[in-house]
Amino acid sequence: MDKTVLVTGAGGFIGGHLVADLLRQGVKNVRAVDHKPFDSWYQLSPAAENMSRDLMTKEACYEACRGVDEVYNLAADMGGMGFIETHKAECMLSVLINTHMLMAARACGVARFFFSSSACVYAAEKQTDTDVVALREDDAYPAMPEDGYGWEKLFSERMCRHYAEDFDLVTRVARYHNVYGPHGTFDGGREKAPAAICRKVIEAKLSGRHEIEIWGDGQQTRSFMYIDDCLIGSQRIMDSAVDIPLNLGSDQLVAINQLVDIAEDIAGIRLERRYKLDAPKGVRGRNSDNTLIQSELGWAPSIRLEDGLEKTYRWIHDEITRERSRVQGTAAE
């Protein structure tokens, strides 16, 4: 527990949760770095060494890595499908972060380096059906990942592999599958499907306009992993002897229409559905094959979508109602 752990992207959704979790476990020295100003971080842990730095620059990465034993590199310019399909160049520029972080980690004598990759690395031709065969780790090749964001993640995976081969830097890679939970973005364009659906259902209920817009035809399928499983899995992969990328995701496959069903059940309402067929919607189907992580670690994500989404819904509901009350109070003054 005396080691120093660096978490990049600490002002983001997963990073903020990871910093808090490491501190809860008793890790004494946690360095949290993000390019956003502190008042824009989703979670800010006072017990951490918090730094606002742009990790696309080499200098900032070297500063962040000095005196560090382990690195969790979660920093990236990304969001939900509505963002990554319309900001391909910006997503690919995240390659600067991982490249400079690997250089800095090697120079500063970091013992272990974790990279958060994505299911977007998988070949598109294997994700054309809603009844998709769950993706195995070797389905990333021959390579044809999600354009922009997926290519950057796959390239950075290779960088981690070659730094391990050429420089003996211990690298670990997890391919995240649609992480969701409280303390993340739920509006503004970067939100992912679970948060977006929760927000839309909450707004429909509060407004009395019982209708919801769904991107695509609602039949596209995904699996969604609750944040607690992501935290456990990331740390188990970091501490493991597995030197190849591992899927880290739930294998509970659902259609977007089913996701809406679950959110409606939590809210206790039924909504008229309007389908926006020209909206960004990504691949037709994607699910995580957890055979390898189960065999290597004796563990796999297990939190049911119904349980995780209820916690997420309650948090977003509280955030929306709190903001409405604030606005109403300001208007009344």
C-alpha cells in the first residue's frame, strides 16, 4: 500500500471511480491527472495528489510519471457513439497520450502500465447481426476496427505490446465493453446509451410528455458493464500475469429496446417510442466473450444490467431534479 499509483483521465467517469476505489483500499499515494480544470472533474478526491495537465504533451507525461510505481492510463478524448462517429480525428489524437505515457513510464522506471482499450477494436465484419456471436480476443484481427477511435485503441495496444517486448515494461491491456454507472456524463453529446436512455426516460416522466427518441431502430444489441465490475476487473488484470489484451465486459446481451424497457420499469412508466433512423448507431451487434478472462483470472463481470441501471437511474434522477430546483430557485430570486 506504500506504492505510488498514477491514474490518468482521473477527472473522467472511470478514472474518478478508480481513484476513489484505490484510496478506499488504503493505497496511500494516488496521483490523479486530467486535462480538465478541477471544477469539471466528475469526482475529485482530496486525499489524492490532483494535477491538471495536458497529457498529449510529452513534458506533462514525464512530470506525471516521476516517482510512480504503477500507471493506469485511462486518458482519452472519447464519448458515446454520437461523439466518436463525428469526431474521428480528435479521437485518434489520443494516440499522443498513450505514446508519450509509455515513453515516460519507461524513462521513469514504472513497474506496471495498464492501458484501457475498447471493444471498438474488433473487426466490423464480425458485428453485422443483432444475434451476434460474442467477440473473442482474437477477433480483433484481421484488423478493421471502428474508424477513428477504434484504430487509435488498436494501435496503442500494439505500442504496449512492443514496449513490453523491446523494453521489458510490464504492460496490461483491458478491452472495455460499454461501461456505465453513477458519476458520469448523461447529457451534452458524449454520454453513452445507458445514461442517455435514463436521462430521456427521466425527462419524459418529469415533463409529462411520455415519449422517447431512440437512435436507430432499437434492435441493435450490446452488452453493458457496471462500473464496480470495471474497477475490479481493471485491477485484477493489472496485477495478473496475462500479457495479452483481455475482454472486460458483461456478456449479458440486450437490444436497445430492452434497455429502454428496463429504464421504463425503474421509472414505472411506458413511453411512446420514436426511432431516429439516421442517427449514429454503431455496429449492429456486439457482445463480450468472457471465456478467456474467466480461465485466466477465475472471474468475470457479473452485475446484472437491471441492478446497475437502477443505481445509475437514481443518481441521474437526483442530479436532474437538483439542477431543476437550483434553476427554479434562481429564477424566483
